[in-house]
Amino acid sequence: MRCLIIAAGRGSRLSGRFPLKPLAPLAGTPLIERVMALAAGEGLREFVVVGGYRFSELARFVREAASRLGVDAKMVENPDWRLENGLSLLAARPALGHDFVMLMSDHIFDGGLLAVALAAPVREGQAALVVDYRVTNHPTADLEDVTKVRVRDGRIADIGKDLPLYNAFDTGIFRGTSGLFAALEESRRGGDGSLSGGMRVLARRGEALALDGGARFWIDVDDERAFALAEDIVTRGATL
């Protein structure tokens, strides 16, 4: 199975720390290399990384990191990286098979969350998202920025940052099939090129699965507060 990593954006909220966010060193190791190492630890050996902002610099680093980790990595450039994140997934389509996992270059997590995604029985035409049901006093999620999910009977009913009613959070760990590409294309034709838009299309068909990640650690390293928290947790070897 191939592992897609989305790393196309600029990451302006962390630009003061490092000009290219995926390469920002967290406790001495760049974010994207941490993500690759976590995935390799769960047995993944084939990576597809989508870049955009400062693409050549990112590609050079990913090749070096792949060599250090003993894995294969293919780079894909998304020329529309300034637009919605679903376009990065569509750019990677030719490099992916019919069954893949998708991670974000700025999400650090317990490998057990990825194991949940890898073990899930996801059929062709479906997609799955590992969710966290700890929506009250979550130890690492930023309530203003986290993507909310409404889950009903193990399936996603709705997803988005501004959901008024939700019972789970998006951890940024997905399992996809070619059905997700078709859903993204449909959502894009309707004016929404986001990954959440594609998941909403599948949700309307009952084909968007919610996988319970339990109380395992994950954090979206999206700003200075989250970076400092993630670095403290990683340095201490703690889990929340």
C-alpha cells in the first residue's frame, strides 16, 4: 500500500520559525521526516509526497529522508497549491493505486492511529477517516481550527471546520480508494475543491467511514502554540 503525504502549502503561521513548514525541525527532526518515519514504523515503504510551495527544496529533502529511512518516495508537484487541499490529492492520483493511506505533513501522531487505518476493511468506492471522540477538553486539538466530524453508526454524516453539531475530530489520517477521487471531482464541480468537500460527497452516499482511534496522541502542528506543545510532548516522550 502506498502512503500519500500532503505537503504543498506554505504554512505561513510558522514562517517565522522556518520558511518551509514541512522542513521545520521539531525536537531536531523536520516535521515531514517525522511523519515518514512514523509511517515506515507501521510497515509502509512506498511514499508519494505532494509539494507546491518551494517544490524543488522540498523534493531534495524528501529524497534524502527516504534514503535515510530506507523507503521509496515519489514527488508530485501541485501547481495549484494555493487553492483547496483536495487538489493536492487529485494531483497525486496517477501515482497512487486503488487503495492508499493519506497523511498530512504537519500532523504528528501515535503510530497506533495509522495501524487502525491500515487494518480497516475499506471497500472500493469508500474512504475512511480516523476520528477522535474526545471533543471536550481535548489535550492537543485547537477547537477554533480543528475539522469537526459528525458520526452516526460508524459512518461520517458531515464534516467541516464550522459544524455546529459534531461528536468527533478529524485526526488527519485517511484511508482512500479511487472512489475518493471521483467524489473530489464531483465536489470540485460544485465549487468546493477541499478534501472535506469530497468526504461530504461520500458521506451523502453512506460511503465515508469513521474509524475510532481511541485516546491515542495526535496534534496538528499548525501554529506556534501547537509547535511548542508538540515539541514538549515529543521531547518528554509523553502521550496524552
